[in-house]
Amino acid sequence: MTASKVASRPLSAIAQATRQAARQLAVLPTDARNQAIEAIAQALEAATPEILAANAADCKAAEAEGIPKPLYNRLKLDATKLKAAIDGVRDVGRLNDPVGKVEIHRELDEGLILKRISCPVGVLGIIFEARPDALIQITSLAIKSGNGVILKGGKEAIRSCETLVNAIHQGLSASAVDPAAVQLLTTREETVALLQLDEYIDLIIPRGSNSFVRFVQENTRIPVLGHADGICHVYIDQAADLQKAVDITIDAKTQYPAVCCAMETLLVHSSVAPRFMPLATAALEKRNVELRGDEPSRKIVDMSAATEADWSTEYSDLILSIKVVNSLEEAVNHINTYGSKHTDAIVTEDPTAAESFLAQVDSANVFHNCSTRFADGFRYGFGAEVGISTQKMPPRGPVGLEGLVTYKYQVTGNGHIVANYVGENAKPFTHRDL
Amino acid sequence: MTASKVASRPLSAIAQATRQAARQLAVLPTDARNQAIEAIAQALEAATPEILAANAADCKAAEAEGIPKPLYNRLKLDATKLKAAIDGVRDVGRLNDPVGKVEIHRELDEGLILKRISCPVGVLGIIFEARPDALIQITSLAIKSGNGVILKGGKEAIRSCETLVNAIHQGLSASAVDPAAVQLLTTREETVALLQLDEYIDLIIPRGSNSFVRFVQENTRIPVLGHADGICHVYIDQAADLQKAVDITIDAKTQYPAVCCAMETLLVHSSVAPRFMPLATAALEKRNVELRGDEPSRKIVDMSAATEADWSTEYSDLILSIKVVNSLEEAVNHINTYGSKHTDAIVTEDPTAAESFLAQVDSANVFHNCSTRFADGFRYGFGAEVGISTQKMPPRGPVGLEGLVTYKYQVTGNGHIVANYVGENAKPFTHRDL
């Protein structure tokens, strides 16, 4: 079955077929899923010429439409990048199996045993940018975690995505996994329709612009894993080491300004501002960072004025807003008010101040004396990152494979009935962990 | 501050005050939260005469309006029931602290340490029936887990709830917890408005009728913990022990038919149906259970005919639909199609059939040779139950205190910046669990 044939069927039929295939995939043993991942790697190797040709056609069309250079670079899939992506597939195969972990094992009473066991979520709907290598990674993570997946990539990558999914289907057809477990959508209309299919889709993972993620969050009843904004702060405490403060400021702002865990607002304690601010702003301006300060900041260093809107803006660019605060508490309040609950850091040599900041800042990632840029599943040692969640309920923060599994409770008895455990002569439960 | 004064303020001001109080509560040590719980228990003891008087007034008013007997029994709070509820508060105080658990402790590199620590969710919005004892339990669970809570009880219990919250406020005022952490709403309009306050409320827990829970789920962007339907099945496999099958059938249907984990549909393998069905239906009819069967069932035992609608109906009453299936697979498909992903059981002496059922049925609780009625947080040994979730993502199934906490990632460094970990001379991460 080719991807384009798939896309010509009605969406609910596609989703139903994915659900059916996912049910079989969910109960496959670890080995069978790992073999399917290896089969995908081999099929992608075998299809390399077709994949590169399809991508070249995508790139040519995108260039003709004047695609911006950074987007072009993400769309472009040369032999080196494809090989790296295939290596990534095999890396996923080597990760620990997230499925089938016994999280609770408890005797409730003699012969009545409770187990909580991790299991796949079911069917994932993943909407991603025009980045063919992302499709490869997402698919291998989905198979590893026992989930079916419905993919929708950015429209500029349509030829690449179709060719990749054809190869993946070819690989899977030689495995225990039904190729219908991986489906590709190709139109924007299908994406919108996908959000309504809460009967067939268990989790949506949107990647892309803040406004797109917010659109998804507001237009579906399906749980969404991800985040719209990344408004991250670094707070320079009165007890900060100034050299660390400058190093972390530069790294958090300039090391990769377009990424969600880059700093957008710098908060500086008033008692350290006169010494810190000139050092930091000089280093930032040397790196072409545009500065926007509140009034107290501008009394120390000349820069343009920040407006109220700046505190809630994710620049994703070489722009930084700066605010002087008079206390740790004011910094925490600013972050909890204007931040996006993503990643916020304190620079201080005072352990009490650090402890207080880490406890009170209400964000998924709270850092002490290190750059906000460390907020990342690979850097945390998760082996892979599905996305970063800024919701309060788990999974929160960088989410690895564990975000693609859930759990179920299994109880095995020998004819046990509740009537024996209630009323006057109620049997007690033993509740003994095994 | 009295509850009625609270309710006269605008809702967003109430919610903001709760958020503020919850932020302080969230960072209190275990002892301080446990002391606040003891202070609540003592204040409820001291206010016993007022509480009983208020409840008597509620009961009198409800009787005058002709409240059904089961609802009256839940509304009624006599001295014995109040004492039991206060004992329950102290039981919650003795539970393990769910806050501050170090779930991951990992060296990312020398001097760069990651911890994942459990922390309160923030502010809970809990909408419950006209059951004053529920208010007492919910409040103690909220304080134990470090969360603020906005309560809305059924309107018949309004005097009881106001008196209880007054007493709770009095108790908290002598503790480290700001009484504003616990708030009471009293009108239906406020409940609807509450669902819009995603800025201040982190989790909604609705209790009550299926249609009410569904209304909540469909009218808020705040995460909802709970479930609308409880359409639970028992499947009698061809290798079932018939005595166990009958016992479990009777218990699952009749031990407490109004509860969500009671059985609604009985599935029977065709090869065992001629022997099992007469035994089971005789026992069910002796307990006044109305039977509705499909055609094959009615060929074995005389009963009224089930319609398609019966398979998706939660009777919550002494009514049972019965269907004959020709295979385990057909049973699993029926459950995954018509069930509510709550609790489903297989009765069989065949371990392979049991394993296959437990793996393939896509429900929060999957049981082998025991009654569906065991799906309960207390019976699972969780010490308390906040609710049962039928969503796919965690928390799923019976949810104890752990459903009221989330986690955050804390990283502590010594001036660490990402620039040193990328590019040609990138430092490797050590990723060593501590």
C-alpha cells in the first residue's frame, strides 16, 4: 500500500485501520518490535536513492517558492543526514523497552494479585514541520513504544514524506508489524479533521509555531503533548558569582536563540545590577543582541525601553528584555506571572536562595547555576525526546519514550468476590508488596 | 473569613487568592501539612454541634422537597458518620507524603545534577455530590498533597458545606496553611465559571452523574480527572470454572449495582453457554436482576431481547445485558467497541486465554477470575481514592494521592553552559544515576 493510496481513503477509515494495527502492535514482544525497527532501517537504506531524489524535488520546489534559508536547511535531506537518521532508528531500537514494566506488584489478599504494567497509549497523531528526518525518528519511537502513528508533515516535504513512508511500509511488511500502523496524511484539511477523531487517536503531538500548537490545543478533546510558548528567564541573584552570571546569560540567550529553552527575559537583583549589568550588556551586544530594559536597567546601561508586552513575548531571536527586581520574591512572582512554565534559572552562590527559587518557581524545569539550554531530553539522558510539555500534569518537561506509554491495572484472582470483603465479617486485605 | 463571605467575592478573586495560598502551601514541609490536617480534625470535633445542626437543616429542607432515599442517606451526617469522617482526616495525615519524592537523581556531567521531584499540582477544582463527608475527605487529601482546593458541593448540602468549611478555616487559621487555600463555591453559575479559569485552576475533579461529568469534560480546557461511563464486562470463557463464573457474575452485578465498576454486560462463550447460562440466570433472577439477552442467549434461557442500545448502556441498576460470543477475540472486540475502558474481567482456567484478554482489552482495569467490583483505590491499597480515570494517559484507573501531585525537573550546576557540550570539542555527558 503506498502513502498516496492511503491518503485517498476517508480519514476515519485510515484512523480505524491504524487503531486495528496498533492493537496488534501493542501486544508484540520487545524482540518483534525491535526487529520491525531494524527492518525499517534496512528498507530506508535500500530506498536511499528514491528518498534523496524525492527530497531534491521537494527542495527544488521550495526554492522556487523562495523558502527561507533556515527552513530550507531543515527540509534538505542529503546522504549524510539520511544516514544519521537511519543510525538514529537503530539507536531507538537499542533503547530500553518502555512497555511491559511492572510498576506495582502487590498481594491484595491471598491469591489476589495486583500488577500495574506499562502499556502503549494506542494511536498517536503527530503533526510536524517540513523535516523529513523528524518523520524517521517519530516513526521509530512510535514502533518502539508499541503505538500506531498517523503522521502529517509540513507540505514542503510532501514528496520526501511519501517516499519515506513507502519505504517504511515496505520494511514493516517483512516484519510482525502491520504496515497500517504507520499512516501519512498529506493535506491541511486532514489535519483539522484528525483533531476531531478522539475515538481513534489517543494523543496528539504538535510541533511547529506557537500559534499552531495553540490552535491544536484549542481545537481538540484529544490530550495534547507539547507546549505553545517558551518564555524562559534567568534571574541573577544578589549573591551571584558575576562570571558565572555572564557566562550563563550569554549561553542562555545566544547559543541557539530560536529554540524554546533560550532565555527571553533577564531578571537582575538591584544590589548586583550596577556591577553585573555593564559586563553582561557589553558581552550581549558583542553578539548582536538587541536589549530592551525597564527604567532601572536603563539608568545603568543605555538601551531601548521595554514595554509591558515584552515580558510576555517569546522573541526566538537575538532580542532580550531586562528587568531589575528588588528581591528573590519579586523575581519568582515575575516568572510565575509572565513565564510559560517551561524553564527558568537562578544564578546564586546562596544555597537558601537557590532552594527557595527551585521550590517556588512553578515551571517544568527549574535550574540553579546553569544555562536554560540544558532543558532537553537527550541532555537529561532520556535517549530521545518526543517533546517538551509545559502542562502541570505528567508527562511534564522533556518527554522521552515514557511519554508514549501509559499503564493498566491487572488483577488476578481465583474466584475472588467483593462480598467477602465488606460488612460484619469482612476479610481484611493484606496489601503486601511483592 | 466565612464561606458565605468568600462566595460573595468575584470568582476570579477567589481563585487568585487560592492560587496565592496554594503557592505557600506547596513549599511547606511534611510536618506543617500534617499539623494543619490535625488542626482540621480538631476544629471539626469542636464544631460538631454546629455541623450536625446545619446538616439537620439541610436534611429537613431536602425531605420537604422529596429527595430520593439513597440521596438522603448520602446527605445525612449523623454523629457516627461525622466521627468516622474525622477519623478519615487523621488517616490521611498518616499516609506517606506524596510531595518531595526524588524520582530521578542523575549526574549529567561532573557537577551538573538532575533531580526529578514530585510536587503539588497547584489548585484543584472539585465538584461533588450533596455528600458532606466527601468535602471533609477531599479537603484533607488536598492539604496532604500541598494543593489549594476550590470546592463545590451539591446544593442540597449547602448549609452543611458552609459550616464544615467555616470549621476547616478556623482549624487552618491556627496552622501554617493560609485558610484561603480552601474555598467553597455555592452556586451553579460559579461552577460553570470555574471551568473557564484555566489560569488559576490546574485540575478539575468532577463527581456525579455521567452526563454532568461529560458536560465538564466538554466545557473546559483544564485537565479533568474522572470518568463519565462505567460500562464494565465479565467474559465467561470456554475454559471457565462454572462455580467461579456464577459467583463472580453475581458479585459484579449485584453487590453494589449503582457503582461504576459494577458489571453491565455479561459475555458468554458459546461452548459453555448451555451449561453456564441456566445456572447464572437462575441466581441472577433470585436477586431480582432483569435480564436482556441477544438471540442465542434467549434460545438457552427465556428473557427479554437486548437491543443495540443495551450494549452501550450503563444501567447502574439491577439490569444485565447478556451476549453469546464465539471466541475470546469476539469478546475482546465487543469490549473494546462498546466498553468505557473502565474495568473488564475474564473468567477462565486457561492461562493463555487470560493473558491474551489482559493484554488486549484496552481498559484501565483488566481482571482475571475476580469480580469487577475490586476496581477501587482503597482495595488496591492506595489508602485513599480521588477518583477513577478512564482516560488513556496517566493518571489512569483508581487514582490515589499520587494523582494530586506532578513533578518538576531541577538541575543544579556550577556555571555550566551548553556551548561546551556541542560542536567539535563537545564534552560528553556522563548520565550516571546517583
